[in-house]
Amino acid sequence: ADASVLSVVNGCDDLCVSVCVSVSVLMCAAMCSEAVGVSDLLDRASQISDKLHSLSTSLSNDLDSHFVPVTRLLMPRPSACHTSSLQTPNDKDHALRVPETELLSLVRSLVLAWTDPLALLSSEASALDHPANSIINTKAKELHDQSKTLGEGLEHLVSKMGSSGPSISLLPLFESNDLGQDPTSRLVNFHFLLSCFRRDSHKIDSFLKVLRCRAAPMNPDTC
Amino acid sequence: MLGPFRVLQLLLLNLFFHLLAEASTAGFTPPGKPKLTSCRSPEKETFTCWWDPGSDGGLPTTYSLYYRLENSETVYECPDYRTAGENSCFFSKNDTTIWVNYNITVVATNELGSNHSDSVEVDVAYIVQPNTPVNVTVAVKEDDQGPYVRVSWEKPPKADTSSGWITLVYQLRVKLEKERDWEEYDAGYQKVFKVFSPRSGGTYMVQVRCKPDHGFWSEWSNTSYVTVPDYLLKERYLWIVIGTISLVIFIILTWMINLKRNSVKHFLLPPVPGPKIKGFDKQQLKNGKAEDAFNALVIQGFLPASDYEDLLVEYLEVYDNDNQELVDGGKDLQDGLLKSKCMSDNDSGRGSCDSHILLMEKCGEGKEELPVEHPRPQEVVGKCSGPMEDLVANTAELNTSLVHTLAPRFSPSLPSQINKKGSPGTPTPISEKGEKQKRELHNSSPALSGYSHINNEFDMNGLVGKRDPAAPAFRSMEYVEVQKVSQQNVLLLRPLGPTPVQLAAEDYSKVKGVTSDNVLLLQSEQSRLRISDCQERGEQEESCPRQQHPQAGKLAIHLPSNVIQGGYVDSATMIY
């Protein structure tokens, strides 16, 4: 009896493989259908961007809770953010007039531009001279992870939508390797960088939600 | 040359201006520092800033708002001071740029100077606070689980959610009118919300607000009221089923009790036995004709009044002879008969059985019962008199109590087993005692006494048997022997021969004594004849004393107190 069972199991292998392949093919085919995929992907992407912005806001608040007023004075102006060179729509009418692909490429550029700075932030967070150090560290790391996930999703989305990626030359560069030499300047730079990201994450979130509603305009819930 | 009047005018003017100049500097100050209180954007397209003016220094003060965008140094002044009201600045769409810092300052100016507020950095993206939701409708709806409250609303008019520019989440809060605390519910992106299982008959207050995905909560909408009508709980079906089952059970129980009505009545209220007299017509009594009712009980021809004395006389034949002893026959037979009659009537109390005969009452003598066994019409004595009294006198001397026979009950019906034969009646056996010695009384068990006299003339209803026309009217008594007592307490009689009955000494029972509570103790060791022997011998010569079950040696006969008088015992009253 045992032998017969074993033989059945062995024989099953080939069968199982063929079944698995066919199933995966079917699933791919299902997933590859564009109409369903894009709106779902956009929905997923906007969820991540929403979370990203919420995290950055809460991290900013944590920093502000023990912020020494003098550091605020030392903070550079927001226009000094490295992504300020990236031209994005600044009001609704503008934003609604931008075609989807362009908008998506814009979003993707922003996300890509922040990959390295966020990595820096998460690495520098532990050495920060701040009482809420551990919380900041945790959140910074999660920030980094989420932005990476969003980047991957956007890549997928771009390939699905068939648009070409943004030209690499236009990507804003983040050249700094560290936040500063002394704790105060590190803290100040950390805070500044975070504020820049907070704004950009808001942009990303807004644009993705516009794209979401544009892809599925009859969505009764959100649009 | 100025006249003095002119000089005076100048002086006055000078003074006036001087005063004016002083007045302007004394108590009037440059305006206080204004303060920007808040800036809000309801739809992420426009925004408004409000400030707090501060003191105006007593002079008319003007306020101006100046702003600067982050990248340029150009200072702009507020484009619209009016739209948003006092001390406000409204930035229209054209003047609004998102994701750009505004550096805003308010300057207060009056005659004496100006003052400017602290600068505030504002990014429109972070100050979004929508207006309250509109068209909040609250209604009570029904579904198969019962009623529920359905709340619906619409987004604030200016928020552009369809393009996705702004995404709103909603929240509502509900409370009963008389409660203190609100219950908050998150509705998410929906514009409809259902509150289930509302309080029956309660009035609810509902408010709704909204929030953009990253921004501030709006104000609560105006309160909407809704009253829930009274309704049964959704378990009403269960209650209906329970109610129906209870009703059915109740009906069944009622029907069962109805069927067993009598048993229940007997159980709860046991019947009190009441006197019932057979042949007694209550209706006649109610009609007021009591005599008729009583007369109905009287057996016609049974005991004519004229024969009353004869009966008595007949009965009172007392033999003086010592040897001659009279058997008290029939007394107990009759009694037994009567008793059998009694037994068949369940509702009769014993009193009716034991009711001593009308004769007794007529006699009026309470001393003893006169055993009138064989009523003979002619011989019935209307009153107690004569020999009867002698007997009474004689027997009074006797030490032993006499066992009298009991006159038969004048029951209209006798069991048909009684055979009537005409026979010369012999005197009622009365055991008598001589003056000197004790008479032994024949102690026959009353129920089984051997003989009974039956008058031919004993014309009772239902009596089977005919009159023997040959029988002399006078002595038409005959003896009947009790053959046996059937199971139903019916005495089976057989007629005896005409010979008088003589009893041996051993047929009598000696009364041993009378206890305090009227129990007659008899000695029974003397009777040896058994019932079976008696039967074998036939009924001719001897009486068959019917013994009761041989007992330890004594027979206890309970006598009611009214029987024992003057030493005479009326055996008819003995109850076995």
C-alpha cells in the first residue's frame, strides 16, 4: 500500500508542475489585463504614498516637540530643497491639465529623487542628538522602506502604462553624503531634509490620487 | 494795527491749536501689534487668513496684509479684504499657489504710527479644512431585521473630489436626545451610514463632519433629528410562538380540568354528607307543603294509624316463662336488610339507617326503643301504653340489658329477597330475663339474626311477594331465616317454619359489661354452633345462631347512648 501511495505521489509531480505552470500562466494573464491592473496599482500606490506622507508629518512633529528655536533660524529656505528644480504643477488647474503619463513620470521622478536622501536620513537618525531618538530612527527606517516599495510599484505601473521613464538627466541630484559635522548642524539638516520630503510626499500623494480618479472615474468611494 | 478783539481771537485760536496738538498726542497711541490667528483653505484651491487687530490706540487704524512667496522678494498686498469679513484676507485661485511657502505679515497703521505682526509661514497644502457636509438627511427605514436609522449626506459643495484633487473621509456622531455622550462612527469615504437596532421610540440627534486625507476636520454639521417609531423587538416572532404555545397549553389544561370537573371539585371541596331521605321531595318542601313531603315518605297501608297500638301490643308479648326465650329474630335481619339498603345509598348518612322508627317517635318515650318488628295494622298501638309500660317496668328490674329487636325501618322498599309468608306471627322475640336470674341474651350478630318477622301486611313498595290472603289479618307474622349475607351486604332470607323459635342457652350471649363509652362487651364463648353446622341441620327446629367471626372471646358492640336506657339494649342500633 505504501509503495502504491508513493508511486502516486511521484506521478503527481509531473502533473503538479504542469498544473502549476498553467495556473500561473492564467494568473499572469489575469493580472496582465490592463484595465484592472492599472487602477488597482494606482490605488495601491496612492495608499503607500498616503502612508508615506503621514509618516513624514508625524516624524516632523516629533522633531518639533523638542526643537530648539535657534535651529529654526538656521534652517535653510525651502527653495534650497534639491527637488526644487523639478517643475511640478502648483495648483489644481495646472495639475488636472497635465496628461497622465507625464504626471506619472513626474511622480516617479520625485520618488526616485528621494531614494538616496531617505537612506541617508534613516542611517543618520540613530546618531541624532534628540531625545526622541528611537522613535525618529524607527520612523525614518520605515520611511525608507515605504519609499522603496512605492518606487517598485511605480516602475511596474510605468511599464504597464507603456510610458517611457523620465530622463535620468533631469533627475535632481542629491550630493551630500552626510548631514553635517556637528550635532547641531546634523539636526538642523535632518530637519530641513525632512521638511523637504514632507512637501514632496504631499505632492506625490496628491498626483497619484488624481491619477487614480482619472483611471477609474466612476469609483463611488473616492472619486 | 490789530484791534484788541483781533488779538483776542488770535490768542483763542492759538490756544485751540495748542490744545489740539496736545490732544493728539495725549491718550492716543500707534496701533497695537496685530496677530495672525489662522489661515485656512477649504478646498485646496483658495485660502483665507484672519488676524486679530490688537489695540487701535484710540485712532482709526487700517490693517494691511502683505505677503511674500518663498522664492521671491516681491511683496504683495492682500488682494481681497472683504470677501471673508472683518480682519481677513481672501486669496483667490489666481493668488493661490500650492506647495509654496507664503510669508504673511499684517500691518496696522494709524495716524501716529504703524505696527506689524509677526510673520507667518504658510503652505496651503497643510492648512486644508473643508466646509461641513451638506444635505444631511436622516430617516428610519425597515428591513427584515427591523428598523434602522439611515443617515446620508453630501460633500461640501466646493470640494472637488471627483477629480481626486481632494479626498474626503467622513465621520458622524449620534446620540439620543436625553443622553449626554455622543457615539462617533467612521464612515470612511461613504456618504451613507446605517445605525442598526435603534432605541424604540427614541429621538436621535445626528451630526456629520469630514476631513481631507491630510488636513483638519471640518466643523460638525447642524443637528438633524429623527424619531424612531415604537416597534417590537426583532425577536417578536419568538414571542408570538411562545404566546401561541402558552395559549394552547392553557386551553388544553382548561379542557382537562373541565373533564375532571367532578374529581377536582371533590378534591378541593370534599362533599359534606348531608341527610338524604329517600322519597323525600325537596321541591314540595320548598313549595311550602311540608306535610305532603313528609307524607310521601309514609308507606301507605304500612302503618295505619289505627293499627299502631296493635302493633305495639303485638310486639309486646312477653313471655314470663324462663325457658321461653324469645329470639330476637329479625331485628338485626331487618337491620341488616335495612343496612343493606343503607349501604346502597352512598349519600345517606348513617342517621337515616339508624333512624328509629317513626313509631319510636310517636311513642314519645325515649327510654327504650320498642322493637316493633312486625307491624300489624291492627295491632299497632297509637301510643305507648299498657303492656308496654309493664314491660318497661319489668325490665327495669333486670340486670342484664335486654337486646331488643328493632322495629324495621319503614322503608318503602325492601330487598326482594325477603320471602313473605303468611304465618302466624309470633311475638317478637324479646329476650327477657326472669326476675331472678340473668337472662342470657341471644347474641346473634345483628346482621345475621336468624329470623325476622315479616308482616304480610307489610305492604311496602317494592316488596316482592304477595299478601297471603289466607293469612289472618291478625297474626300474619312469619319468621324468616337469614340464609346468608351476600357480599353486597344483602341478606338472603328463607322462611322458617311456624314454630316459635327457641333458643338454647347457648344461643344467647352474655353481656359481660358495658364500657364507658357505650360499648357492649359480650361473651361469645358459649356459642359453639357454627354457621355451616347450622345450615346442615336445616332450618327447622333450631335457630342458627349466626355467629360472627369467632373472636378472642369478646364481642364489642358499640351502642349509641340513646339506646341504653333502663337497661335495655336495642340491638337494632348495633353497628357492626
